[in-house]
Amino acid sequence: MNRLEACLLLESLPGMGWNRAQRMVTHFGSPEAIFLAKHQDWESVEGTGEKGCNALKS
């Protein structure tokens, strides 16, 4: 997955607003890294609850 694909996918996730996406990119370093991370790593990002993690997983 390239950066553009990761950004588009991140933006299309239900409940993933600009602020949450920005926090995740800051935490993981890049949009691509978000999708390479494990479920428990996603939960460590402020504002990303179970709903957000489930959206990322699918």
C-alpha cells in the first residue's frame, strides 16, 4: 500500500475524522504504518476506541 492509498483508506473509515487521523499519523509516523500496526497498538492512540479499532481492522 502506498501513501496515497493509505490516506484515502484512512479517510474513508467510519468515525475517522481529521483529528483522529492526524493523531494516528503522528503516533505511527506515516499513514502506511497505521495499517501495518497491530490492533493493540491502535488502542494506544488517544481518542481511538473500540469502534475506531474495529473500523481499521476491517
